[in-house]
Amino acid sequence: MSISSQEELVKQWESEQASLRQQVVDEDTEDWQRSPEFPGLERVGGVDLSFIKGDDVNACAQLVVLSYPDLELLYEDSRMVTLTAPYIAGFLAFRETPCLLEALQHLEKTQPNLLPQVVLVDGNGLFHYREFGLACHLGVLSGLPCVGVAKNLLQVQGVTKSEEHQSQIASLQRGGDSFPLTAASGRVLGKALRSSDSSTKPVYVSVGHKISLDTALHLTHSCCRYRVPEPIRQADMRSREYLRVHFPTTAD
DNA sequence: GCGACAG
DNA sequence: ATCTTGTCGC
């Protein structure tokens, strides 16, 4: 792809993000979100993509639905997809949303009773350059509540891996502890969460759609058996397993 | 030229 | 995302 055509693509994507961003709902909209016990919440989804080494076009898109609060597998869908859009930081959604949306729509059409009530997404939501990351994108297009959970800090809007940030991480004492990720504007775009007692490195939680930040944080923590919340962890493991079985590494 | 760059 | 097994420690 030529430099100029990529510049044009980015311009088009920026305008699309600005437009869709207005549809994000950063508040609780569901009945189950009203109480900290999440009464009525029975199904939590997780999505992820895995790639074959050296191939950035063919990938395995994974959707899992786990029971809540037991976090047991209710449904899983692994599908090979062909990605057309390139990966450009800040525009991950244009690469991953289409196939994830298809997986959700397929489930809604075939087994609507298993459709998740909220989806945990591997990546950011409002914690994003233009406050419209993958979790917001998938949320708006699917209409489902979504939460962004990133494993690495995106340095954006003045939030950096500074010594101050490092010391805030060090101050997280136990699972559930968190601190806000505040933009230069003063707006809180997300929170760093120590997801379990036994993990030092936090995960970065932000609103995707139809959920408040505090509810997103509490839900994420409630889904953690290990550092990465179980829905995303299961999606990740199962998509890798799918590739291992169907595209075994050629032994030399 | 150097650093940053969700997945 | 992926390259990569064992190993040290709680």
C-alpha cells in the first residue's frame, strides 16, 4: 500500500470514528448493572483474534460465552477469517470489528438465547487517541454493552509510563485495587486494575458501550481467575488451539 | 535521529 | 499479533 493511499485511509477512518463516537453510551443502561451483585447477569462474552506467524491476513476469530458468575463455557465459535484492513495503531477496530460482529450476529440468528449480555474486548474502549477504541466500535455496531480490557498501556492524551505511573502501580496492594487514567483534559478515560492478588502488572479497563467505568471495572474484576479476565483468556487460548490443530507448524 | 506503536 | 522452554519462586 502506498504512503499516500494509507494517509487517505487514515483520514477516512478518523472521520468515521468521529461520527460513530457520538453514539457511545458511557453509562449503565441494563437492569443487572444496578446492583453490585449483578442480579440477572448470566452470560458474559469474550472475543479475540489469533494469527499464524508471518501471516497477517488469515486469522482465527474467536467468540466465547461464559456463564456468570461461574465462568463456565456456554458457547464457542472459532472461524477463519481474511483480514483486509492493515493494523495501524489507533485503528485496530477497522481490522477486527467486521469478523467479530459477524460472529455475534451469527449467534444472535442461530441461538439468540445464548447471546452475551456484555462483551469483554481485547483492547481499549474510550481510553484511546480519539476516545473511540475497538470496544466502543464493536459496542456501537452491535448494540451490546462492551468493556475494553488492554494488557498494555497505550500512551495517549498525556497518560504515560512515567515514574509517577510506575509508583501508582506499585501502590496497588490487592486484587480489585485501581487508579484512574486521567487525560490532560482532566477527563478519566479508564482505570488501571490489579486484577488479582497474585498479579503485579495491571490491566487497563475502559468503557466500550452501555456501561459505566465503575461497573466495567467491577465486572472485569469479577471475571478474573488470573490476570486476564476469563472470557478474553478463554477466547485467546481457544483461538490459538484452533490454529495449532488446523495449521500445524511445518517441521523442517 | 529517536521513541512510541491496543492487537 | 508472533518469535519461545524451562525455570525459579511463592
